[in-house]
Amino acid sequence: MKQRYVIGAYTLIILGITAFALPGDRTVVLPGTQPNIVQTFDPYNSGTSACQTCHQTQGAGRVVTITQDWQGSMMAHAARDPIFYAAVAVANKRINGVGEFCIRCHSPTGWLEGRSTGGRGDSLRANDLNGVQCDFCHRMKDPMIPDSTINPPVPGYGNGMFAVQTLRATKRGPYSDAFPIHAVQADSFYRSGNFCGVCHNVSNPLYATDPVTQSPHTYSPIERTYSEWKLSWWGTQGEMGSCQSCHMPPTTGYGCNITGSPLRNDLPRHDLTGGNTFLPDILADFWTGLDTARIALGKQRAIETLQDAASLDADAFRRNDTVTARVRVTNLTGHKLPTGYPEGRRVWLNLVGRNTNGDTIFQSGEYNFQTADLTLDPQIKVYQIKPGLTAARASQYGLSPGPSFHFVLNDTIFSDNRIPPVGFTNAAFASHMAQPIAYTYADGQFWDITTYHLPAAVATVSATLYYQTSSKEYITFLRDENIGNTEDWKHWGDSLYSAWSRRGKSRPVSMGSITVQVSDSTTGFKDPELNVPAQASLKQNYPNPFNPTTTMEFSIDRAAYVTLKVFDITGREVVTVVKGRMTAGEYRYTFDAKDLPSGIYLYRLTTDNNTSLVKKLMLLR
């Protein structure tokens, strides 16, 4: 594909790489499968999909949730996202046609079938609007394996430089024992995080010396989620540490409704859940015919994913006339916390100090849920990346230097304090231009500790970790930058702002909270243990018998998707105590049975690497 971008007389490569001169026009060629050389993709239109015929529940037959889960995902709506269209309109206003680069990943079928011309997205048709859809994913090949159809060869995972088989006939996937009505081919690529890296390492090709030969991780970062994972401990764990193991967690079920298809214990759930809790609220304001119930379920899964993404610890002690509180946030994900496309996405701590009467007498990180304003007090901790413009670059466009939402123009990063994942090292992350900026993490550190100073009258301290998909500042920027913009072909900026105003203003989600009493001396808390248990274990709860709370402890010897559930004596599930992706280590949870009757119960620890441990507990009223 050739894309012509009109840019200024010169530019600076991000993060200090040498500047170079450019002519008024520059042609950027990105390798990979090119438009108009592949067979048309199978349609995925409401009620007529060739895929959904077999991959969802039909009538009273076996339960199959592949289609339903996907329809509630943001992947299915990547080409319906009004934030995407508003952002692309702003980018096209500054760099003519640059939006075509973005359409590669948001509507790969539209791009591959030649409907991305102009970069605005106004030529996309019905099937294209299904975003990252079935037939595209199941025709993908590893772009780093030499292929005569890919010329020039792909230099590295990222920038939407995908390889797609030309013919529709064979569908690719992770299984060698699948025998559906169409031809299939088992491909280990589908079990690897490299599959996701094709679109989740993004760099600005305008700032590359030669994007044809340079791997995306070597220049001008926009998103580094794949690199963050690849360079972490998770990236060394094979299939068990892959992106899919968290975002498509294994479940027991059928992948197909055809009689004879096997019941699998490792069926990847096609929910592809991330952290977007705002887009599900507004999609129906822009598009008709959507299954809003499935989208709502997708939002709920996103909330659950966020609540599994971090843990909180805190302590507070009084010294002279000051209370000192410390809050530790531990990153439980396989990438930075938060990660992804940076504009408007943030995580912050809200700390509240109360006196003995329960009155709030101190607050940091206060958020107004009515106005969507976050108070930036002197002690606030916000985890985010701030790209921006150097003075030289800003002067070309008559803009102010500093942090900026103009992702296509940004030529530096002013700060990045997002919490690294397990296995982080500064040197490795710097090699992919993903290192912390204006903040420090030690090698091996996957947590962050924030210290607060509060009035002496504070008796209890409560900390809540919030995640927000899009800030008020970003949504306002997209509205204002699109006023009078001829590239904003459907008034996306204004319509987005209106929908944001009506639908909760991208309401933040609590990822977790903790409350501690202020003590007269510090007891502190240890750094997260890095020693790995020799084997998985489930300890006997204590006390036992109990009323109404008891403590459950378990350990896992490697990263896994973990559930800890309680069942009554008949085997009926009563409650889920733990559900989520965890690193190797020891864990302790409190189980509150205040709503349960007296009796004997079972609690079972299971993991996706075939651990299943069971013990009994007794509730006595």
C-alpha cells in the first residue's frame, strides 16, 4: 500500500533520534498483504452471517457462545467507534489522508478490499463496520514467516502489517482435531501473543527513517502494548502467558453447534475483553441494529477484567501532628497499567481521610461524577502517558509546545509513569522505546508506592483505584478540533461530545479499594514476593468451623487463570471468591458467609493449567 502524507519541511523523530529533512510529500510503504489481492471476506451482516450459522446456539441444540461473546466485544465495533472517527478526522486535518493508516486495524476487511481511500472511513460498508471480524482473524498468518505473497517482507510485528491468506476456503485456528464443514488448518500462530502484536504495537511511520525495513518498536511510539508484554515475564511463559490466556480465557464448551463437534476444556472465549467501559454506553446512539444486550454483557466483562488487573495495599500511621499514609498498587496484568492507545486513558488513586466521626477531612484525587472533572491536587497520583510536541514541531503548525492530543504530530513523550509488568527491566523496555519517562521504576518492580501526608485528626484512610477510558479533556479536544473541519464528514466530534454528556461522561470504574485504620506506629508492608512456590496448594481455611468469616489461602507455582469457588454439599455453586489472571505466588482471601445457612460446604481452586484442589469448610451459626 502507498500512502501520501503532506507534512512540513522537517520533523523530529521521537525520543531524541536524529532529525531529518523531508520534502513536502512523502510516500510511506508498509509491507504486508496489500489491498485488492485477496478473495472477498465472508459477510457478517445481521442474521445472514456464514460464520454465525455454526458458531452460536441454534434452537434447542448445544450451547455455543462464540458469536454472542464476539458481538459484545470492542473488536466487533472497532469500525463503529465514534472516538476513532473523531480522532481520525483531526489527524486528517493536519496530515492529509493519514487516517488510512488507522483503518488498517479498525476495519481490516475494508482496507484489504480497497475501501479506505482518503482515510476518512466514509467508504466503509456493512461488513467493514464489523471491525476485527471472524473471517479476517481466521485467515491471518504469521507475517514474520517468509511468504512469496508478502513483498517486501514484514520487518516486525506491529503497525497493522498483517499477512492474510488469499483464499477464503481454508479457515485457520488453534486446533488440529477440528473437522467442520469447511477446510481447516491448525496454526500455532493462534496460540501466540505475536498474533495480537500485529495491531497492538503502533508507531508513526512518518517519523521512521524507512518503515519498510524498520521494525515498529524502533521508532516513534504511539502504542507499545505488545512490546510491554513481550519484554515481561509473561512473554516468556509460552501459551500460558499469552495475550489470549487473559483476553480469551479458556473455558469448557463447544466451538460449533454441529453434532459431533468435541466438547473442549480449553475453548478460548471469544469475548476479547479489554478495559473499555465507555464505548458500550454510546454505540447505540450512532448505529442501529446492534445487540445492545450483548454489548452490555461485554461492558460488564470489561469491569470484571479491570477489577482483576491490580491489587491495593495500604497502611497509615500517626507521627507528631501528621498522618502518613502509603498506598501500593501492584500490576497484575501482562503489560503496563494502564496500557494501549494513550489519549484520554488514565488510572488514578482517590485517597480519603476521615475523622472518628466519619467526616471527610482530607481528599486527594477527587472526581466530580457530575462534571467529569478530576481535581489535580498537589498529592494526586495519576498513571498515564503524556505524548506531546517539541517547540520545533509545534511551531510548524502554530500550536503550543508541551503535552498534546495530536497523536499524528507528537514527536516526544513528556512523561510515562504507568506501572510496568512482572519481569520489567529498564534496558529491555528502552530497547523498544517503552521505558518510563520522568519517573523511575527499578528493574523487577511491578508495583508503585505513593505516600500521602494528612491532618493528624484522620482516623481512617480509604484508597480507591479508578480507571477511565476517556477523559473530559480528550473528548472536549475532539469536539473543538473538529469545529469547521471538512474531514469530519459526519460531525463525529460534536456528536461524540453530546453522547458523552448524555451517557455518563465516560464514568470511571473502581478497580479496587481498601480502608485501613491509622495506627500510632508504622508496621509497613513488604514488597511483593518474587519467590515462586514449588507447587500449587490449597490450605485449610481458618478458623474452621467459622461464623461468618474465614480466611482461605492458596498458592500457585506459575501464572494462571484462577478461580476459587464455594459449593454447597450438593455441588451447587454458591459464590465465586476469586476469578482472574494471577502471577505465581501466595494469596489470602477472606470469605464472608453472612448470607448463607449453617452447613458443610466445599471450596475448590482451579487453574487453566489443570490444577483442581478441593477442601471442606463448616459454617456454624
